[in-house]
Amino acid sequence: MHAIVEIAGKQFRVTNDDKIKVPLLASKEGEKVNFDKVLEFEEDGGKITFGSPLINNMSVSATIIEHSRDKKIIVFKKKRRKGYQKKNGHRQQYSLIEINNIGAAKASTKKTAATEKTSKTTEKVVTKTVKAAAPRKVTATKKTATTKTETKKAAPKKATATATAAAKPKTATKSQAAKKTEPKTKAKED
């Protein structure tokens, strides 16, 4: 018989009397804890039950044996040819737990009833606050809109650059004028 349980955001395959390292838990050493997030459960007969995503009314109970720190991990960063090196050490904290029982959760039904009561009270509070904070009625004020023809004065149209260039007579440039004034010489003189 085994189960796949989510503990502190990670998934673990557990069986009865297993001792596993999990991320640090908030409970004290020697306390019993229940994990309700069971994803898969296999009985001794071979019957497998999968959750979608969790199995209802199923939990795993465990006892916290100790809190400790894992072995040191060296974190070394380097950028070559830049003169940058950084060396850090890190020891991750963990909790060592022993799995006591895998089975149906009897306490979860009481929790659901308690959570239903709290959810109803929060719903009442929310509806009351929404009614109290209802938006005020806004009265629309009409503004007289003036048309563009009333506000703008007729301005004389400016001539574009192409229109002015077409209106001016074409004049010869200096190099063209010099060619016209130079007398043509004969290539052969006798």
C-alpha cells in the first residue's frame, strides 16, 4: 500500500513506516501532522485510485522526528576574462518525518463543515460591504457642443512648394549660363 502526497509543494511517494525528508514544516518535533493532498492511492490488492486532482476524504498522518539542515552545497559563479568570482555556501533546512497511517480522513468532514460556516459568514460580510459601498448615482450634465465651422475662422490657403515651383519661370544655373556665353571655337584653325 502506497500513496503519492503533496507536502509543502512537492510530491512524495510514501508507504507505512517510511522516514522521508521534506521541506521544513512549521510544527514542533514530536507532533503529529496530517496531509490531506493525496494525489494517488494504491491498496494492497492492487486497486489504484487517482484523484482529479485530489482524492476526497483521504489523508496521510505522520510524526515529525526532527528538524535539521542538509549537507552544504557550494554555489560558485564566475565570468571568465572579467575578473568576477563569487563563492557562496548554502544548507537547506528540512524536517524528517515518519509516516504512521495512510487512509480515510475522519477529521476532514469536520473541517469541511467548519469551513462552510466560515465561508457563509464571509459571504454575508462581503454582501453587506458591497451594499454599503454601492456607487452613487451620477447625473449627466449636457454641454452645448459648438461645431467646427463656428469656432474656426476661414484661413487663406497656403501654396505648397510644388505649386510655387511650377509658377516660377525656370532660370538657367551658373554653369549653363557660362556655356552659352562662351564663343565656340573651331577645332582646326588654318
